[in-house]
Amino acid sequence: MKADPRGVLTGTHFLDGDHACCEGALAAGARFAAGYPITPSTEVVERFASRVPKVGGTFIQMEDELAASITLQGAVWGGAKAFTVTSGPGFSLMMEHIGYAAMTETPCVFVDVQRGGPSTGLPTLPAQADMMQARWGSHGDYEIIALCPNSPQECFDLTIRAFNFSEEFRVPVMFMMDEVVGHMTEKVIIPPADQIEVVPRRKTRKPVEEYLPYGTNGDGVPEMAHAGDGYKFHVTGLTHDEHGYPNMTPATQDKLVRRLQSKIHDAIDRITLLEEECLESEDVVVVSFGITSRVAQRAVEMARERGLKVGKLRLITCWPFPEKRIRELAATTKAFVVPELNLGQMVREVERAANGKAKTFAVPHAGGSVHRPEDILKVIVEASR
Amino acid sequence: MSILDVTNPVEPFLRTDRMPHIWCPGCGIGTTVNCFARALIESKIDLQSIALVSGIGCTGRVAGYVKLDSFHTTHGRAIPFATGLKLANPKLNVVVYSGDGDLSAIGGNHLIHAARRNIDLKVICVNNLIYAMTGGQTAPTTPGHAITSTSPYGTCEPAFNLPHLVEAAGAVYVARWTTFHVKQLARSIGEAFQKKGFSFIEVISPCPTLYQRRNKLGDGLDTMKYYKEKSKVKHGAPTSEVGLTMTGEIIVGKFVDRDRPDYQSLLHAQMVESLGECYVEPSETVCSCS
């Protein structure tokens, strides 16, 4: 369906990534946010608090991130599209409720504007060191989707994708920004509402007596009812059967947890968003994401000026990890170079997927600034040998 | 009509396909559920409009046994979940049904802030003075000197007086009963449904398996006798004076019944004042569904 025009600020704007993310959420149909202030993400909810009363929605500032991350899920079951926004320390507090959303299949979006860590770390400076936490931070086996924008325009566009994926697969989607992308200001074009595709909630139309809250058909994604619809359904974070009733047996656990994984894995080709440049028989492929991809772009250009054969692969979808594409490239390339604002997270995935077919070189950075292109270039030169 | 056709009047409120329940013999939680169901029958509220939210623990399991839209959430977070539910769909009557440890320890911060905001929630707090589901550890509500599995020599911490806490934080309706006071409890729950704002009903309830046994306080029946003999009804009692001890008097009754605007009324008034005609009611745009 098309976006509700009331939430869409059509036009050409000069916005930072945080504000663009908020506009993306509004365009996607988000009418509820619960938040707790934390640098460098707060601008997203500040704008939402200003905008949403005029389009028919609610913002509530909660007492902490534990509350924010579950209040939004209450709102989802009450019928709203909802999200929360945070940064590292708050993201840590939200982990339990990312697990709850995964387990109860509550469609929602968690925005993490990454800053330097661990702990309070660097509140005003960038990092990309929450990438593994986004994937594995809550306990147990589960799957999420994580998207990584590298510009304010993408903060708008991909926030809509994040909401759409969350509704399509009934899964929490991590929107992994970073301080630089959040605070850089660039041109953002917001199209007319009738050019924005939004995925509506997968609501059931079944008669009450036929509805199984966690029963699924082909794609492994159950249909949803909202509180007050008359279905008198039960939702629990305990291991549950198709009725949504607790059923703590190994068989039920196996069936449920495997479905939570497979509903995402089976659709990985549709979920995988990549930006590729000159990947045909290059010696080196630079794999990057988020703000680092923009620094990597310069490093790739410098390497080409020196006659090196370098391609570029940008991960827009970081989770589920696009390992099939890395595997394909590993067959034709000598080495991967992976710059990221952490001491080695996504590079492990690249190395795992390459499986020894191509060498993998990390370009670690502890955060607080972005790489210098020369630092990436140095590793590209080394990898080309 | 044969005698076999007689059904319990609360049966339609229960997920009978989930029986038997997990609660121990002598436990008071089932009694509170019975009172809750009777209050619903009495008040004739449309059951479709009720959503019940629980946290984790023995009382947290209530959500799984009532035939209502029901949410068994995470430990301590029933109130913020319920807050989101109520704000997204103000037409819902949202009940939070959970235990003392869940609501006042791990969820204590949410309890006081929801009372401060005066979110229109009906909170039923079953207080068995202990963490029962995990085997009987000290809770913030455990009376001084009581033996628990984590205070084997007796607890030394002062206990929370929950009615005092929630009154101070801003609740509009505060009552306490024991599981002996079934009629009064059902009536209080009915009254809470008539209130707009944060209502809190504490129900003192036995845990014969862990609390009573370790403290040599007898079984479920002995506890009923204690509740009967030592309870004193004092409506309007100052909540500062209703703290509990292990074997002393239990002050019960309706302590607070006052009116102040609930969160959504305040939000509405503020937005209308600031935005005038530009304000769009949130309820008008609950997610347009397929």
C-alpha cells in the first residue's frame, strides 16, 4: 500500500541523518515512539515529539531504555507502528526486549546511532562497534534484520525499508546508524506519498474459532491480531505452541526457534541489500558499511590511481549476513579488505564466508573519528601483493 | 437441568484448556483470579475491551489462564508494556496483574513513574512477600526477620509499604485486601474499573510452600485464620501507617480514592492548548491495516 500522506514531508530538504530517520519513520507509518534521551540519537525523537502530534500519533519519553523498548511493543499490539531510538549504553539495556520482540514476533524498529564504547565511552563521537551486539546481544537463538545507512538520504529511505521488513517478517529490525551519519547534514529528497510503498500489518481475517496466533503457512510468518479485536489471544516470551500457549518441551522449542530463524533465512535474497562497484575479476574487494563506506570510497579511488584493481562492496543489509555474495566473490578475488570502526566485528563474518578461498584483511579503528583514507589504502596495497 | 450441567460462573473467563494451573495447594493467586472474574461479571464490562498484562513470576502466569487478550511480558516490565498498549488504543481497559517482586523490585521504577503520570491502568499486585517462582528468595516486601532461601538467618532489610509508595507517587485509587477478603477484593476491582487513572490494589496472599513453611507460619488454612483474625478494615487509613510485619496486624481497606486528570487527558489538554486545530488525535490513525 501507499504511504499515508499526512506523515510524508514531500520536498527537497537539508537534513541531518537523525532528522531524516525520523521523517522515514513517519513516512513508513510509525505513529508511536517511546524513547529515552541519549547522545547522539536524541534528535530523532525530538523531531518525532514535535511532528507526530500533528499527524495523529504519540511520543512518550519513558523513565529508562528498559521501559522504552517494551512500551513500544505494547503500542504495536495496540495497533500502532512503533519504534525506539538509542545509542550504545541504551542499546545494551534494550537487549532483553529485542529478544522479546523476536520471540513474540512483534514487528518494530530499534534505531541505534552508534557511538564509541564500551560503557559510556565516547558519547559524541562515532563507532560501528555494536554490530555483533545487534546480531547476538539478546540471549538465545534468534534472527533479526539489521540495515546500515551511509547518508541522511539513506536514513530516510532505509528507515522505511526497516519498517517494511519488520512488518513483512514480524521481526525487530535494527537500524544501525553511527554518530557521523546521524549528525551530517545533506540534501534529502522526500518523494510524494504515492511513490512510497509501505507494508501494512499482516492482520488476520480468520474467524475467531479458526485463528491460531502462531500458526503459519508457507512463509513461516504468522498472521497478527491486535488487542481489542476479539480474538482473546495470548502472547508470551515463554516457548509457545501455535496457540501462543506456553509449552516447554524440546520439540516445541525446536519447532519454534527453527521457524524464527528460517522465516528470515529463507528470504535472505530479498532482504539482502548491497551496493557493488567494479567487482568483476578485481584483485581486491573492499567490504564496508555505514560511514566507513564513504571513506573507503576515497581509498578505492586512490588505489585505482595507482593502478591497483580494486572493487567495492557495501553492505546495506548487515544481518542476515550476505555470505552467499562473499562466497561468490571469494572465488574470483585475491583478498577482502574490511575497514570498520571497531577492532574487528564484521570482518570475522567476511573471513568465515570466504572460508580460505580469499585472504581477509581487517582495517580496525577503535572509534572516535573515521579512518583516514590512507590507512585503508595501505592495507589495500598490502592485500594486492 | 441435571446437576452435571452446572458450571462455575467464572469458567467463561478462563482458558480451561490450560488447566490444571501451576499454582501450589494453598496458594492465594487462584483466589484473586476468581475475585477478578467475579468483578468482571459484576461490572458487565465488555470482555473484548480488556487486555491483561503480566510480568514474570507465579502471579505473572495469570495472563496465561484468563480468556482475554493477555500478554505475559518480561520481568518487571508489565507496566511499561501496558502503557504502550493503552496509549496506542485508549479504548482498551488495561489491567496489570503481577506479583510484588515483579512490580516493586525489578519493575519498581516503572511502578512509580506510571503512578506519577497517572496512566489509566488497573494494577493488581498479588503480594506473597517473597519471590516464589524461583524458590522463595527475599523480596523488597519481605517483612523484617523473615527466613527466606537467600536470608537463611532472617532478613534485615526494611520492607516496602506498597500502598504508601504508590500513593506518594500519585495513584488515584489504592486499596489492600487479603485473599480472605474475597467479596471486598472483587468490589475493589470493580471500583478500580470505574476510576480513570492509575489504580493499585494490593492483595496479601499466602505462599505456604515457601514463605509460610520456612517461617513456621503453618499451611494455607492457618494463613486464612491469621488473615481473618489479624486484619483490620480501616478505610482511608494513612498509608504511612499500613506497613506489614510478619505476624502483626494487617490493615486492609480502601486507602485512597481521589481524582486527578489521567495522562491521556493531560496530553490532550496540553496539545490542544499548544497546537489548537493542528493537533490530530492519535486514536484517529491507529495503523491502517490490510
